[in-house]
Amino acid sequence: MKPSHLSVSRLSSRVTVPVVALALAGLAVTGCAPSTSDNSSKEDEKSGKLRVWLFQEVNNAPKKKVIDAAVAGFEKEHDGTDVEVTYIPVDTRAQKIKAAFNDPKSAPDVIEFGNTDTAGYVKDGGLLDISKEFGAWVDSTNVDPTAKYSLTIGGKVYGAPLFVGVRALYYRTDVFKELDLKPPATQDELIATAKKIRSERPDLYGLAVGGAYTYGAMPFIWANGGDLADEKGKFGSNEYSAAIDSANAQKGVKAYTSLFGNDNCPAAKCAQWGGNDTVEAFASGKAAMAIGGDFSRQAIEEGKAKGKYKVVPLPGVKAGDIAPAFAGGNNLGVLKSTSHRTIAVDLLKTLAGKQTQRELYDAMGFLPTFTDVRGDVAAKDAFVKPFVKTLNDSAKFVPASPGWASIDAQLVLPTMFQEIVSGRKSVPAATQDAAKKMDEAFKQ
């Protein structure tokens, strides 16, 4: 699994997924694996050994320190309980977790997973429905609705969110001052500003974009009233039909693909770029603007753009509107096979609780999923404000369907964008072909 699929860049040690971009490739592996047998446990031991699998970060020491403190507090409150935490590689986690679903004896009780993994893991029968416990959890009333949605399949809740990541618009303050520009207030202004910069500073890309940067393109689709797919039946059914070929979605696709060309970001170069490439272009001083995440901060601070940039929410179609952005991130869940249901859920609530999330932000920069805690963070750190505003005002999620794994694995959307910017297909033809492939994946 490639972290870039989640599009939560691993250019920095602040990153995990995947982000926003961790989960998708994992889903791809999970989605084509054989189905899991029912290994649900009927036991509920109130003490004993609990095993936890968390993701190994690029710089894992700060994360481990926070988790160790949370575990120590939990063990002190739960006499006779011993918690063993193992940090697993992100790139091979899909196979390891799938194997755990099929082998309860070696399986952990609690796992960390990318938020787009949920539907696939539920389909595989690996995650425990904790709707009752989640509903009774006092802190859950402050959980970000989009983060909760990423855990809700068929109206049931399969875990708790650990952190969230979202994207906004980075821009070079020195370039904007030199050209007497203001941060764009609408999508049209964004496109015009990008092309003006390219015209007056041909050494720069106006706005770095990527044909394989799905999560950078989604805000354009959503801002124009389009969507990736429509949920069929009642809300929470998690059954979808493709909507990428709708009139409004096509408007968004047309807006995004208009940024590929010699007047902004040449298709010959930018068509192959993913999210990491666009952030790197900005960080290295080759682009005046980029759509990057809160998790991109360290990578940019380590580049030539350091000290010469600011961040604002990505503008929507109308002045004052914020373009909806994908809410990536990671969740925690309890495996169905646990023989310690009650204390495993208690541990999950400790590890995903407000105090731990505060400390993980301080240690790793992971944005909290609790709206009140996130507000506290934004009050202390001005950099975070545009991202928090985006999350609070307009964050969205991908279809909560196991079919999304196949869509991602087949590179349906990147292929669609690349066909358009190369001139091989028109927007209507490319979106219609993509919609057919998406529908096939949703039906599987």
C-alpha cells in the first residue's frame, strides 16, 4: 500500500495516514482478499492481557511517549490488566490486519486503521460494533460529525476517531506581494490568480496541481455542487451509485483540469503528479500556491518556502464560501475476536480520548477529532485555524463503501483526470467512463 494513495503526505514526521493518505491502498488489498470467517468471541474477561496494534510513524518516539503515558494510566485504573502495544509498518498493515481477522489467537484487541478502511474491514467481519458504548460515551457528543461518519456503516459505529487531517491553500507571501495579489476569494479568482502568476513569473507554477492528486481535485467537484457518488436508499445504507458524471460534478472536473497547461502547470509534467509532488513543488520554491494538508507543515518548513508562506481555506465558487475538503485521518477499533470486550472498549476510549488527542497534537501535530479540543488548539496556533475552519464548515468524506477500495486500486479518478488533461477524452466522455467503472465496483 502506498501512503500517497491516502494522500496524506508522508513527507513529514507529522504524518500518518491519510492520512488521509494511508488507508486506500490498504483497502485495495483488503477488498480482493478472501472473506473472513466469523471469529466473534462470546467471552468478556474483565482483566488480563490486551494487545494493541498502532501505526509506526516516520518519527515514532513522540507518539510512543504519549501512548505509553495513556497506557500507564489505564493499567493503574484497571487492576490486573496488562497492555502490550506493537507498532506495525503502515505499508504492510493491510495483509497483517487481514491475517489477524482470520487468526483470533494472534490477533490484537485494538487496532489503528485509516478512516477509509472502515467499510472494507466491516465487510471482512473484523471489527466490533460498539454503537452502544460509543453512544454512552460522554465525550462522543463532541466528535466531529465527518469523523463519526467514517466509522458508521449501516447505521452502526465500529470504533472511535483518533485524529483527522484536511487540506487548505498554501500561498507564497513574497510572490503575492511582488505581484500585488490578494489571496483568492473564489474558485474563479484562484484559477485566474494561478495563471497570472505563471504569466508574470514563468519560473513558477501558479498553483501546483496533479493528475493523480485525487484529494486535491475533490474540493473543486464538491464546491460546484457535484459529488463522487450518491447514497441509495435511506441515509446510512452505505449503498452508492456513481455521480462523477453529473452536470455539477463535470463543472468541478472542468475547473480542476483547466489548471493543467503551459499557462499554469504543464500537463506533460503535472499530469503524473500526486499530492506529495505538489507539496514538494511548493516547498522547494517552484510553485506559488499548493493545496496541502495541516500534515504538510513540516515538509514545507524544511524547504525554500520556509518563512514565506501563509495558509487560507481553499475558496468555494462564491465569495465567502469554503470549498469542501476531504477529511482524512485514522481511527481505532476493537476486533470482533477479542475476549475482553468491556476493557478493550475502555482502552479504546482512553487512547482516542480528549487528553490523549491533546497530547498527540502537541507531540505529532495530529488534529483532534473533538471539536472543542480542536478549538483550543486553533486558539493557540494560528497556523491551524484555516484547517479547523475548513473541517468545521465544509469537510466531506468519500463513499463509505468497500467498493471504494477497488475504485482506488484501479486508479479510476486519476485515469479520468489524466485522459482529460492529455486531450484523449472530453470531460463528458471521461466522467461517464469513470462512472461506469465506479458503479461496477460499488456492485461487487
